[in-house]
Amino acid sequence: MSLLGIEMFRGLSNMELAQVLGKLEKRVRPSGAELFRQGDPGGSLFIIERGKVQLYSEMADGSRQPLALLGEGDTLGEMALLTGEPRSATAVTAAESILYEMDNEAFGQLIADKTSISAYFIRLLSQRLVQTNDRLQSSKEAQTKRVLEEADKLPPELERMITACAMLPYADQGLAKALLGVDRPLAELVAAHSSLLEFIRPDEEENGAARAQGRFRLHPRVKPIVSERYLGRHTEQETAGWLRQAAEYWLARGDWASAAAIYAERGDWEAALNIAERQGTEATATGETAATAETESETVPDTMPETLPEEAKPESANVPKTAETATASGYELLDRCPAELLLPRFSVLARYAKFCAERGREAGLAAIEAALDRRASLAYTTEQTALLYETAAELYEAIGQRQKAIDCLRKAEAIARSPQEAAESEERAYRLAKQKLEQEKSKELASRAASLLKGKRWSGLAAAVVVLASLLFFHFAEPFGGLSRHGMDFIGIGIAAVALWMVNVIPDYLVALLMAMAWVLGGLVAPEVALSGFASTTWLYMLFILAIGAAITKSGILYRLSLHALKRFPAHYRGQLRGIVAGGIALNPLIPSSSAKVSLGVPIARTLSESMGFRDRSHGSAGLGLAAMVFYGFTAPFVLTGSYTNVMAFGLFSGAKPPNWFEWFYYALPAFVIFAVIMLVLMRFMFTKTSAGRPISRQVLDDQLRILGKWTKDERWTVGTVIVCIALLILQPLHGIDNAWVMLLGFAALLLTGALDTQTLKNGVDWTFLLFIGIAFSFAEAAKELGIVQAMSEFLGKHMAGFIGSPALFLAVVMLLSFAVTLVVRDDPAVILLVIAMLPLSEQAGIDPWVLVFAILLATDPFFFAYQSPTYLTAYYSAEGKAFSHRQGQRVAFAYTLAVIVAVVASVPYWQWLGLIHK
């Protein structure tokens, strides 16, 4: 039979059939070959083109029961793919066969794409379901008939015994004698009536006393049939009475677990829990008193069957008690108890949890975790909650989950604290939440003030005019400067994007995406070039470093480390100023966001100012606040991981070898030293009237650290991961692992340890920025492909030839130009434009790309005017505008400009010595 004749493929065209055939693997199997075995995972299905396949069911004794013989055109194995369950049968070829095998992925695509094949499997499943139900029904009827016939052959008292015991989980000789009048030992009964073994089997539990008492159960295959006979013969009241009698029998023997098991098996968990709750403790080696048994017997239904003789009722005084019950304790019954019934009964839950902890039973975890999650609604007391956490810690320890055990012990310790300590813990959580809220508020205020034209009524209209004019002019104008028609269009689209970035009426990332769409629709570049930035390892590095930065922010570790840094410096103004500088330097590599760092550092500086008695915007307040802003936020370019913009800027160079962390550090070290000295000298000169402030009380810092409490798990994992990542980045020349994969390892570690959760990943990572950066990287590649870079190199080379001969002069001009550009275009778009424009000139000047990037990064975040710098605005609003005024900030902006230009120019000899500048 060909594929055309197989029902599964009817309705497909020849082309579709050819496509399907490409997804199949042809297999030739000899007779007797096993295709798969029952219980195996199902990874594929088979289609029989020629031959036969026999399906078997594997029996418990190792034998095989034939199920179906499949022939040409039939399919097999599809159930495992559809349900995800293991193979339900064993398949063996009954003759030499040719089969087609389809894996799970191809099957999923076929089901999704071809409605006719989906319909085929729906029909097939329906047919299989009907056939299975018919076989099961026939088998059940035959089995029922056979079992009842065998039962009728037994003596009446034995038939009555097995019928009544079918309603119980198990029974023993004592129960059979006391309640059913069967007084012969079980062994004698089996010897006299061997057919009894068709119905009962000895208890298999490892319990010597249970075996000695002649414990037995009904075989699972006959129990439902015999229990139906019992229910057919007795009323509901009689059935309830029989269950009560059996429960009283076990309670009289001190075996509350067996009594509870009777009701648990019937699904009457209320009655089972009543027995467990009255029990109070596990059965002990000394047994239980008759009074206890009588008390517990009140918890079961009080209806007695009228049909049973009075002498069959148990007499507690005559029933021997045993210390060793049928089960180890009975609490394993509660594995199946619905949580909504178990959790409100704390005494039972606590003993069940303790039982699981002592035996390392993972089955108890679900109930314990559910109880802890719902403890508030269940109104557990503080002591009860602490006890649950302690028990959970024991269980986690028993099953080898040490970290979770430690977490539970800490929570138990926190709950068990004094009211004062609990209040402090709540205060810490409140402070962290308040800090987060203040940061968000300052970011929002900074965002509103970040554009010169944003909010102006005419700005949107002006931008639209510029966009339209740019697109039309460059599309219809004659190409110049050696540009192609596509190159002209590319420049027109770029200028239009810059206009939209200036007014900020449309989000930056959306402008970038629209720009890429215009490239593709205009035929300028292929889609893979327009989106090539997303395929670079630099883009992945950006993703991972942003995620790690989100984890750092979430942990709150930066705040703690900043306080520790301040605590280790003298308490007067100058000492705390040095502490702020040191804190900014130490934390600079840890989080790749300048705005995030200043939103942390400036509020700390403001708190110090208040503690020293400085008035708002006084010299002392402004000196500390602006120092925090500069050394927390504006030193980011000096370290590779100081800002994601560093990586973004260098990622614009296609083909340039990126420096590793250590190389970036020692390239920038002299410039940083010069910058820091100049800034501190100038700020000391600008803010001289600081002696009126009183020394800060150490108690302020101690109180803040005490509120934070001990280091949390997230803080430890975050700090450890960041330290390891930075160490690997520093040692990159030795191990050769790309920076992106180092950060991937850190990202994975934070996810696996829970320091970075899904919510933080969603909300803490700037996904819109990643979209923008992906297109920015593509911009550089597209500009290179269209000849824009070469044309720009020739154009700028002619007009700036006078600066190229002197590296120091060239870099100074680049930085001044960068300051000027940021008056119009801010932030990351300015970096992109300047880096791409200046690259050709830096190559002509013999300047390494890193030096150019470094100079541009230092010069593209000035704050002469507030709207220019998001970092400045975040710093200003994070202190509610009270730490310093815009005028004070403007004075520092000019100092910053002088410092970075001098630092870069003064570092030229050092970079020449390193070989980064060749002239």
C-alpha cells in the first residue's frame, strides 16, 4: 500500500503529501521486532505501509495478553503523543513490515497545519474509545459472573464473611470471629476451601503482630464486585451500622488508624478526621485505655444494623489489645485527605506533618506548604505557624533540601521574635517598599522633564513636518557625497527618527522599530540585516546584565552596602563625603544603570545631611547630594559593567574586538583618578560653608542597618553571583569565555536560586530598551552595508583634517561636539549617532575604537540644562528637589565638563603607551 491509500492522508494534495513524506522516517523491520514496550515514553507514532503489528498488554506475571492485530494503513503509538502518557501497550511486528515513523515535533506541526489529519485522529480516538469501552464492559461482565459464581460455591458463612469484609480496607481473624461468627483460623479455612484464595490474601505489611493476628485483605480485582453484592443486599442504614461495628472493633483494640481507614476508604473524611483528632497522639507501646476507646467510638456513626445478632457486637472487655497496630501510625492515610478538610484541624495536621518529617515522606509537603500559604485565612496562631515552619524545616532537611530547610527555620525564628522584633521586621519591609516607591516616583518625574520640546503643543506638528520633509527630500534629491539612492533614503529615514527622538512624542523603541520596518519595506536592506542586532552576543549580554541588575535592585543589597561604606568613614562632613565617594566607586560595577544608582545614593546623602543639621539646598546638603550623584551615576563609563550604555556603544562596532572587563578597567584607570581629583577639588571649592553641620550620629547608620536585619538569602546569592561574574570577566583572558556567556551563567544562577524571579524578570528588565538597542546595533550594520560609513569617513575627513593630526585635540573636539549634540538629542540616541559618525575619523586618526567610545560616553550625559540628562533628573527628584538646586547642579555640570575633558586629554600619553593611539 502506498501513502496515497492510507486513510490518514486522504484529502491531501500530492504536494502536501510530499511535504508530509519529508517528515517521516522509513523503517523496515523483520518479523518479531519490538517497536516499543508498554511503559516506555512515547516519542513517535508509526504508520504501517506493509506488514502486520501485534499489540500486547504486559501482565503482572510477565506474560503478554494480545490486544489487537494491526495491518496496512493502520497507525499505532499516537495515543502517547496525544496524551503525553507512557506507551499503553507493547508493539511487535507479526510479519516483516515496512513502517513510517513520525516524531513528536513533526506530529505536532502536522496536526496544527492539516485539518484533515486532525479530523482523522479525532475519528480514530473516538473509535478507539468506543472499542475500549466495549472490551472493558465485556470483560467486566465476564469477570463479575465468574467471581460471583466462585463466591456462591463457598460455604454460606465464608461467603458472608468475604462479602462483609469487602466493605473494609482489611480484616483479621478476631473481627471475623467477633462480628461474623467465623471462628476457625484463616489457615484452616484456606486448607479446607482452596478457592478462598481467589478472594483473600494475607496482609503484606511488614508488621509481625498484624501477620500473627491473621490479617487479610480482599484481592483488588474481586473487591469491587463483592462489595457491590453487599450493597445490593443491605440498606444504607445497615451498611453504616456495619462500618460502625468494624470501627468499634479496632478502637477497642487501641488501633485508631484501622478505624479511621474504614471511613477514609469510603471517602468519609470527616469521620476519619474525627477519629484522628480525638486520638491526640500516635498509638504508643503501652496501648490505650478502654476509656479512650469509648471516647473515640463516639466519633463514628451510631447506627447499628438490626440484621446482625447481638452476640456479634464487640465487647471491649473481652477483646485483646495490642500495642503494635496494623499500620506504623495511621497518618499515611492523610496523604489522600482533601486539604480543605485537613488544614482547619491543626492538631491532626501538626501530628501528620511531624510523622512525615520523622520519616522523610515527601507526600506531606503538599499539605504543609498549602497550610503555610493559607495560614492567614486559617487563622493559625503565631505559635502554630512557627511550629509548622519548624516541622517543614525538618522535612526539607530529611529529604536533602537544605536551603529550603534553612529558609523555614529563619521564618520560624522571625515569627517567634518578640513583638518589638516583629515590628522591626515589618518596618524593614516597609522601608524597602517605600524606597522602591520613591525611586519610581523620581523616575516618573525625571521622565516628564527629560525633553526640551516634550509637552509643547506645536512639537508634534513640527516633528511631523520634519519627518515628511526629510523622507521626501532625500528620496527625490540627487545622491551626493558618493551615496547610492538607498543610502540617501537611509539618511532621510535616520533624520526623521532623530526628529521623533528629539520631541519624544513617540517612545524611542517604537521609533527604532518603525525605522527598521522602513528599511525593509523600502528595499534598503534585507530583513536579516535590519534585525541583525538581535542576533549578536552583545545584545544577549545586554539582556543578561539588565536581568542581573534587576536582581541586585530587588535584593536591596546596594542600600545595605552603601550604609556599611558610610559607617567606616569619619562622622564629620568630609569623612562622610569620602564615604559617599567610596560607596559610589565600590557599587559602580554592580548595577548597570546610572539612574538606579543615583536613586539610591542621593537619598542616602540627603538622610546624612538631615542628620548633620544641614538645611535644604545648603552648601553641606548640596555638596553631599551632588557628590553622590556624580560618583554613583556619572562614573559609569569608567567600568565596563557600570552601565549598559557602555556595552551598547561598543556593540556598534562590527568587527572590533571588545575589551574584557579588566582591560576596560586599566584603560580607564588614570582618567578616573584625574577626574575624581578634579571633581573633589572643584566641589570643595564650590561648597565651602559646611562647618556648621554637626557630626552624624552613628546611631542613625546603626538603626538603618538594624532595620535591614540579617543578610537575606537573595542578598547572599546576588552578591556571590555578581562577585563570581566580575571575577570571570576580569579573568577572561585566561579562560577565553565570551562576556555574554559569563553573564548567562550568572543569570541562570540567580534564576535557579530564586534570587531572580519571574515577576522581577518581567518588570525589572527594561524590555523596551532592549528593543531599541537591537535596532541600534542593526543601524550600524545597515549603515556599513549601504556605504554610509565610507561616505561619512570621506566627508568628515575633508572637513576635520586639521584635528586628525593631534589625538588630544581630536578627542577634545569630539567631546565638545558631543556636548553640543546632547542639547538636541539626548541619551542613547545621541551615543549611537556620535559613535557611528566619529568612527571613520578615529580610524584615520589612529585611535582605537575603545578610546572614542570612552570619550563619547563621558560627554553624552551632561547636565548644563536639566532636560539633557535622565541621570541628573533622577538624582534631583529622588531627593524631592531638596538636596540641591538646579543652579547648584549647573555649577557642578561645568566642573564635570572640565574634569572629563582634562581626564581624557591627559590620558592620551598613557593610551599611546598602551598602543591604543598610534600617532
